[in-house]
Amino acid sequence: MKKRDLYISKILPFVDKPVIKVITGIRRSGKSALLMLLKDYLIEKGTAFDNIIYINFESMEFADIETAKDLYSYIIKRKPQNCKCYILLDEIQNVKEWERAVNSFQVDIDCDIYITGSNSQLLSSELSTLLAGRYVEFVIETLSFSEYLDFKDDEEKDIYKLFSQYLKLGGFPAIHAYNYDVDSAYKIVSDIYSSVILRDTIQRHNIRNVDQLNRIMRFILVNIGNLFSAKSISDYFVSQKRKIDVNTVYNYLSALESAYIIRRVNRYNLKGKEVLKTNEKFYLSDHALLYALMGYDSQWISGVMENIIFLEFVRRGYSTYVGKYDDNEIDFVGEKNGEKVYVQVTYKIETEKTFEREVNTLLKINDNYHKYIVTLDDMIAGNVGGIEKVHIADFLLKEDW
């Protein structure tokens, strides 16, 4: 099993601390594997096997545990006597009122609790009521480019060729655990999407007009990297002789976000220092969803590059915005620990005019934080007026931005 040190390193400081460790993220992003890695860690540090209670609620073995009372009874019977136990609960949302049982475990027994779930709204809403202030959440993303290289582990050492593969295949761990061809990989990703849409979106939110939901998702897919609003989507429906009100669009977008299918990025006025409420960008939890659902098309590469870079910002713990400076747009402004980084993304710099446009926008920002132009061009990296030109593969592998 491949280790995912980025997430393990974030969770380990909370082991044996009196907070519930909540691991969330889109289905098949690697939550279950991470839980097993944590189980291995506990055993390696000397925890007795019988002191670890692991339940995967998607297994038929535990199909009889349907309610909080069932779960509580099972754990009480299994827990060791007179010593601490570790409770690992995978896909907890399958248990009705599970939060009541988890709350009781903290009160009634000496334990350390880890849970996973695939719906942010389910977890955040239930946790905020009974477990407020007693949990810490970790969102697991699909594989970064760096993790993808670890998964490949083969003789190919050309990171630019490997990035071209990553660009097409995305980062779902299930794709890279085995040597799937492109068509097979897209079939798997499409099936993951179908499962998420059905179980974490339609069923969870009682969505009746599935056709509307699918059309909104299609609009988002073909507009990756573009600014738009809920009203833009509503207006698009009107142009197609279909009517949908803006509030319904917002509800559908929220449902897709809660299932981790899409991620919202707000705009930020760098001069006014305020978050703007009009027009946003939406990115996918993994760029392979675009190709799996719509087919591979090179016209989407710029948007896909933005998608990849946005998720890298998220993995590294940045608060991320689309920057607005006068009438200019900066693709990403990342903030962390009082520091900023600015990134312009462009597929290729084919003309001097294109290069000047990207550079001039960044030059207008009068501070000393790092500024990058990230491209897919096979060009020589360099520095212009303090702005670094860099290939996207190199940018993603930089340890310090």
C-alpha cells in the first residue's frame, strides 16, 4: 500500500488527543486506504491488534449495524477491558444518527476515534451539533502530481512525459494502483462519478429533477477556469428553452460541493481587499472527471491546468482566490501564514503579446511576494522583473513557493 505522507503527517499530531479525527473527501480519493495506514501505524507503535476496532460500513460484514444503537452495542461488546481502544469507522454516513454513538463513546469509554465520510454537509452538520469543538477535519484530495510519481515507481524518469500522462489520467488512486489504459481509466472515473452523484448528491439531497442537475454539471465541466455565476447558469437554461430559478441553481451547486465533486473559488479585489460576491470559478475534485464525462479534448487544457494548480494550493493549505486588480484577472492568489503567492496560468506563450499581457498584470502588484507564470511550454525557465516563468510540472514539484 502506497503511503500518503502528506496526510499522515497532518493526522499524527492528533493521535491520542481528545478530538475525533474526521477524514473526508470525494469517494475513491483514498480515505479507506488512509485509515488502514493509520491502523498499521498504531500497530507499529505497539498497540495490540485486539485494541483496534475497525469497521467498513460498505462491507456486508457490518450490514446489520444500521443505527447509532446498533453501533454502540457492537463497540461496547468489542472494546477491551481496562485499556484504551482505537475506533476506526469507515464511511460512517451509512449509519443512521451515527453522531449519537460517537458522542457516547467519548463519554463512556477510553478511546481514540477516527471516522471517514464522503459528504461534507452530512459530516459538518451532524458534527457541529453534538460534537462541536471536539473534532478536527482532514480533507483528502486525489493524488497530487508528486504522489502520482510515487505511484508510478517505474523506469520512466522524464517528469514532463509523466506530467502529460497525469494530465490525461487525473489522480484517482484506483487508476494508478493498476496499469489501466486511458479508456479503462475513464470508465472507472465515470463510475465513481455516477456513484457520487447518486449516493452523495441525489439521494442525500432528495433531488427530483436529475436532468437539471446533470445539465448544470455539464455547464460547469465545459466552463472550467471561466468566471460565471448562478445567474449565468440560469440564463443559459433560458437560452435553451428551459427554465430554472437562481435559488435552485445555488441549491444544486451546494449539493455538488458537499459531495466534493466541485470546489468553489471566490474572487478577491486586491485593491479593495475584499471578497467579491459576483462571479466565481468552479473546479473539479479531480480533472479526470472532465475527460471521463465529456471525452478528451485539447481545448480544455488551460482550464485543466488551472484545476490542477488550484488543488495543489488546497493541498498545501493555502486560502485561494481569483485575484482582481483594476480590470485585470490574476488566476490565483494564495495566502498562508501571512504570506502570499500569485500565479498566472497559460497553456502556451506563443506570442510576445501573450507574454506581455501575463507579465504586466503581475507587475502591477507592488509587493515582494512570489509571482509565477506557469505554462505547459517546453521553454527555458527564467525570471522577468521578479516574475518566475516555470513549467507546470516543475511548479508542482517545487517544495517552497
